[in-house]
Amino acid sequence: MTVKELAKLANVSTATISLVLNKKEGVSDKKRREIEKLIAKTGYTLRQAPTKKKNKNLCFLKVLKSGYFVEQNAGFVSKIMDSVQTECSNFGYNLNIVVAKSDFSKALMEINGGNYDGVFVIGTELDRDDFKYLDILTLPYIVIDNSMPVYQCNSITMNNEEMVYTILKHLALCNDPDFGYLHGLPEAVNFIERKNAVFTYAKEFNFDFNDDKMFLIDANVSGSYESMLKIIRSGKRIPRILFADNDIVAIGAMKALLESGYKIPDDIKIAGFDDIYLSSIASVPLTTMHVQRKMIGEIAAQTLINHISNRFKSYSKIKIGGTLKVRKTTSLF
């Protein structure tokens, strides 16, 4: 039965029926009682308008300081973001991308005022001086690609220490103690953790390594080449075994070494880290550590959504392992 049909039975207007149904003034007590009896007799119930479903939105915040690691690392972060987006979609969430280039704190305040349920923060370029700004966030969040040392928050990254250990173990098979380390600049948290692992484990594998065999390399496409070329031209002796903080550093250094007459892997063997797509198609395919980017994205999304729904009550710090990809740059034969 419709309101119109009910009004016809009661011999009143539809507006009068509406006032009674919604318990509003404007109808005499006598007429209200008559209509209420008719409503009870006919079994009419007020049809509630369907409630509008609230959109579920998550923010993906890309923090750019140098841009070397987030924008110039040959799709490393974009692979994680693709995985996050797919997993969010599976749970019915929209993902909106926000970029913070200069004012990190301002971006966080604006996100607080947006229509978001939670935030993914790409923390690749954050250092410990930046961590305090995350206190601004009032929403559940997880930091991706930064272990966030001594800061209490959800985070997920690769297990740098164990992965460097695996690389050094492989390089030790060359039976050559002449080891050098190409350390990327600026010093991202990942690079600091890799540096600490190199200094911790190099002696375990009997490498002849000290501070003089650590070379500082700009961690961008052109800068890594220029940095290595400058080192070679300075007359410094280049060790026969090299580990680079990431593939961009390794590939740029390889270009400079090859142009300077070195043969890879005959004269110098080198390994990188990340397994970006360029590593397999470089002039000499690069041995590197494959990072499980899809897995990082999926677990990041699941962790954040569980915190939004209050399934998880405490923060969690997650480290993902990797797989060594052995290619021609460390050929042992």
C-alpha cells in the first residue's frame, strides 16, 4: 500500500498522512488517532529511504625529498603502489595518491582533514628527523619501505640485514678477499641498514675491508656514473669484488668501469640490490637481491585495513625477505 492509497482510505491528504507517520505537529489529536488506527489495521509501515553508503577511501602519500629513491628508482615504488591498489580494491577501498614534495607536515594536516579512513606513507626518503611529523596524523597509518627505527608505528620494509648477509655469502664464493662497498647518497634508512650489515658481516666472510674501501656514490641515474668516474680518475684502486647499495648505484658504476677499460666480471665482480627491471637488461646483467614488492604492498594493505577495523590493537613492524638473483656480473667461471 502506498501513502496515496492510505490517504484515500482516510479521506485526508497525503501531507496529513506524512505528518502522522513522521510524528509531526499539524494534525488534530482526534484525526491523528483515527489515522493511526487505520495504519495499524492495514499493516502499513513507513518505508525508510536507503542510507547512503559511505565511501571508503585510503590515502597513498608519496614523500619526496631528493626524489632519487621514490621517483628515479626505475619503478621500485610504483610496483609496491600497484600491489597496494589491487589489495585495497579487493577490500572495497578507493586509493587516492597525494605527493608531498617540500612541506611534509602540511601534507599530513591536509590528509587529516580529508575523507580518509587510513594512510599509506612511502617512507623511503624519510630520515629520523622526519619521524616526529607523523605524530600529526590522527588516522591509522603504515609506513612502507622504512623500518622506522625507535619510532612506534606500523611499518613494513625489506630485511636489509639478512639480505646483505646473503649477498656477501654469495660474493665470498669468489674466493677473493679484495672487497669494496659502493655506499649510496643521500643516506636513506635502507642504505644505513645495509652499510651497518656490510661492516658487521664482511669480516665473517674473510673480506679485506675497511673504511678506505667504502666509496660514496650519488644514488641517481647520472650521478652514480659521474661519482664512479671521478673515483676512477682520482687514481684510487678499485677492489675486485664490489657490493652496491642498490641497482642504480651498481649500474651507473658499471658504466663508468666499462668505459674506463675494466672488464666485468673478469676484472671486477659486482652485485646490487632491489632487482629493478634494468638489472636484467644491463650491458652485463647484474647480480642483485630481488625485493618482494608485491608481497610488501599486499601485507601493507591488509595490515592497515585490520587496524582501521580495530582487529589489531598494537602497532607492528614487518620485515620481508628476498631472493638472490645471480647473473653475469658475479660469474664464478
